[in-house]
Amino acid sequence: MQNKFKYSVFLMVIILLQTCILYGQSSDLKKWPKGFSPEEVGTKVAGHFLATPHPAYSADSKPHIPYFEVCTWYGALTFAKESGDKKLADDLALRFQPLFDKDSTLLPVPDHVDYSVFGTVPLELFMQTKDQKYFDLGKHYADKQWDAPEGPRVIPESFTFYNKGLTWQTRLWIDDMYMITMVQAQAYRATGDRKYIDRAAKEMIVYLDSLQKPNGLFYHAPDAPFFWGRGNGWMAAGMTELLRTLPKDNTDRPRIIDAYKKMMASLLSYQMKTGMWRQLIDDAEAWPETSGTGMFTFAMITGVKNGWLDKKIYGEAARKGWLALTSYINENAEITDVCEGTGKKNDRQYYLDRKRLTGDMHGQAPVLWCATALLRK
């Protein structure tokens, strides 16, 4: 009887350990419960993207491909590459072809950070296909971002930033540090020309000096003193993409890696027990939000895999983040509880009252970035 009891206890311990490994109390980023693997999740979410028409988006300009579609498209392309899904990669390239002819009016005018980031997609397509037309288009967007100020968006501050060697599109919103960084990092990856990545790093330093607070997080803007989840997500993902490519001998790298680690440590302290992060990161009354959670999870996965972060501590946080995030994906491969597009405002309630959307590309994109990061060697 005593032996039977001991055996039962032993079995319970084994089951408990297995459950912990699968569902979060582990730093393992390779073994996943059925339905939660990056291959399964990425395939579903990328397939949903392919089946989704271009969003009807005009903002204050003519209808064009919006930045959140760019981010999702980039995520689907990198997932296709890392998963070895040739058909998916081909289909994603086919989606682009009309933009060279009948849908060319949807190409954004590169006079704003949200529009210039479009170059990220053709540059990724060039790196995967070696087709020159993608290179020419993508490089145009990266180059225009550092050209002299011109057009109706130019304001006096545009010349101030330009004369300091920054892009005239600088506006000191944390969102910019994904939009600017991505297209310049992609241009460096495609060309090998260090001017692109060096100027992205220089730009990043200005934003770090202007917006990062002692706790490691970032206000949405100098006049919007709130730690908005997705806004901080853009910064976390932007630093991550920059560090993934920034040469070791770049003089700004130590400052950027220090700021990144400081941010990750702060995020670790604010992660909910469920694995999620909130709409306002440090506000206990704010709701769990998926786009920011996805971006932070991407940053931690990448940090662990590159040795920037402690594997045990941040691997566990990243695993919890991924399992929590993917539990919000419905049967249509749409992620729920995505904060709607959000401008800056000096008003806490404004952020708490933002609509929670389902299937919005602001949330679909980071899921694909995470799936890609989990598959990267």
C-alpha cells in the first residue's frame, strides 16, 4: 500500500512537471502544446493576412497601404522564410504585384514615418527573391527619409532635425522608433551600406535621450506622460530589430543595448501572472492588451536567442507571453483585445477607454514577429 502511494505521488510530480514545462513555468522556447507552436500559429495568422483585402485607410492623405499592413506583411514574409514555406512566400509576393501597375496609387508618399516604413516590404521581397524592382522601390523609401525637407508636412522643426543629421520626419513619438528603424535596417540588410544602420542608431539615441524614463519605460510623447502599451511595444520592437543587425563596432551600440536591457527589466516587473501586459503598463486598472504583449514577447524571445538576456528569467517570461498571446486568437485566426489606433493625449482615461478590436493588423503583426523569432536559429 505504501509503495502504491509513493508511486502515485511520483506520477503526480511527473505530470505536474510536464504541465509546467508545457504551459509556462519553463524557459523552453522550443516545445509547445498542440495548437500553440509557432509553425501552427504563424501558418494560420499568415493565411488570414493573405485572405484579407488591403485595409481602407486614408487618414489625412490619399488612400494608401497603411503601416499596420506593412508590419503584418513583413511578419508574414519573415515567417514564410523561417518556416521554409515557399508557397506562402510566393503568395505574399503575388499580393504585391498589383502595386507596380493597377494599384500603384496605393503606394504611400514617403513624407511621414508611417508612410516611409512601407519600404520595409519591398526590401524584404528583394532579399528573398533578388528581383531588382523590389530593391529599387524599397531603397527609394529609405533614401527619401533622409532627403532634405520638402512637401506640405514640412514645419520649422523639420529643418532643425535635418541640420543635425537626423531625418526631417523626426517627431519624438515612440512609435517612430519602429517606423524609422525598420526601413533603415532593411536598407542596410539589402545593401550592406552602413550609412543606413548608422543613421538609424543615431536617431535611436535621440529618442532614448528624450523619452526613456528612469524606470526604463517610455512616455508616448513628451506631452503625453503615460506608459502606453503598444507605444512602448513599438520602441521595444524597434530596438530589437536594430540590435539584431547593428554591427558590434557601432559606437552607439552600448548605449542602445543598455537602454534595451533597462526596458526589458522594467517590463519583466509589470508582466501579469497570466503572461499579459496591460494597455497602460503600470496601471492596475488597465485591461490586458494583445498588441503590446506581442511586441514585448518578440523583444524578449529575440533577446534570449541572441544572448542579450538571461535565458532562464526572460525565457520563462517570453514563454508565458507567447502562450497568453496565442490564447487570444479566435477560430478565424484573429487576435482579440487589440487597442485601436491611438494618437497621443495627456489624459489617462483616454488610453483606458480605447476600443478593443478583433483581427486588427496592429495585433496580427506581432504574433507573426513572435512566430518568426521562435523559429530563428
